[in-house]
Amino acid sequence: MDRTLEQFLEVADAGSFAAASSKLLISQPALTYNIKKLEEKMKVKLFKRSSRGVRLTTYGETLYKSAHLMRRIYANAIDNIDQLREEREHGISIGTGYSTWTQFFKDYLIKHHQAFPKVSINVSVGNMMACMDHLLAGDISLFVGHIIPDFNKRSEVEFIPLGMAADAYYVRPEHPLLAEPRHREEITQWPTCIAVQPEDRQLGQRADANEPRSDWFGHTFMSNSMTACVDMVLETDMVLVHSTQLNSFLSSKGLVQVEMAPDEEIPRWLMGIYVLLERKSDPRIVEVIEAIQAFAPNFGFEPEE
């Protein structure tokens, strides 16, 4: 806001030129001169002066109300500009699955919010098809998930591999499957459940006609809620099928991982980062990608085959 109007407000609030000049850190003669020039510009007296200080005239009271409003408008404009600048420099829109949210993005985004509390964070969790739709629409800049064969060929999207994720099987404590190492054929004799979004099941049907995700079908219980799946497994003999990346989380919920027989071949899926090519060089996106890559060894990914 105009410096002279700020000085005018300070004189009016302080009730004297001496007190106002002390707060504004300028000399009293300079302050008196600036107010005099303001009065000359307005062609009215703004203050009534006396030995006890100054008080506003009727004209001064009118200007005081308007100047206060201008100060608030100016302050709001500065705040909005600062927020917009921070939004463009530090705002994040990403997609992620259950595992990477639990292991990495939750803590990363909490720290990001603490560093930049005014910026917005947009997260789409656990929905591969929705994440891809949001990515192609420009609503998010990247997401972490398994490779989608057909979409990986799109020229506007790049897939950055992180490693191979292995399937695992989780049951309630004292489940009969925990008695000894098991083969998949033994495990699948029991009712199974899986946490998967409806759109992901559609993806399993059409992403690669030569190799559909058949493991997404034929389960006793399917839900887009991991909490619902955990509840069902804890109270029944169901087996939860999920990646080893959530082992610590599922253990904390009371589930136990079934030990596999040494000669059993475990299904593995290539995991990585999908990013729009047009945003790949954005400093914010570069920072997030580098953070994910640096943390990748903690995901427990195996080397890419």
C-alpha cells in the first residue's frame, strides 16, 4: 500500500507524531512533512493538532476508514499472490497405491505440508485407471504403480522403472496355512480376498490381451478398502493377496505372512513412476521423482528382470 497512507494510519492510531515516528523508524520532521503533503494533495485538514497530540477531523475519519480497507485489500492481495507463487513452486498432485502411500508418500507429504502449509496437495490413492485418467488429463503430474503394458506405449507418458514387486499371502494368526511352507496351489484352495478398485479390474481385462491379470478374478471377497479386507481376514479363514511392500503395515494390523515353499515361483510385477513428459523437467516433479528413487530400496523392490 502507499507509504504515506501507512504513515497516516500510524499517526491516527498513535495519537501523536512523536509516537508514530518512533514506531515507523523515521524522523518526526519527515513524518510531519509527509502528512502535510498528503493534506495538500487532499486539499483538507486531516488532523486537529493540540498540545495533547492529534485527532482526526471529519475528513480524516473518512480517509481513515478507506485507508484501513485499502490496507486489508492490499494485504489479502499479497497473501493470495504468495499462495499462488507457492502453489506453482511447491504444489503437488500425485497418484499412488496402498503400499507406496503407507511406506513413503504419507510421511513425505506430511513433511512437505509442514514446509509449505499454504500449498494444496492432491492425492489419488489405490486406483490405477483413475490415476492414469487424471495423469492424461493433467490433473496429476505423476503416479506410482505397476506397469500397464498398453499405456506404457503412449508417447505423452513415460514409465520410470523402480523394481519388481512380489506377491505375498496374509492370514490371521493360528491359521492352518502357517503350519509349514506352502505352494500357491495349496494357498488358493482357501477363500481369498484382494484389495482392488473396480477400475483396476477393468484394466486387468483390457491392458494386455495376451497376459490378463487373472489374479484379479475368482476371489471370495474383493473390496476397494484395505481396512475391509483386513477385517475379513482377521475374522475368517480368508487369505489376503497383496504385495510384500505392505508386510510391516499388515503385520501391525495383526496379519501374518504365509511362508512360501523354496521351490515356489512367486508372481512379480514391475513397479515404477508414470509421469507426463511435458512435466518431467518441472523442478517440483524432478524433486519428487528423485525422492521416490532415493527411497526405492526401502520399498523392498527386487531388481528388474
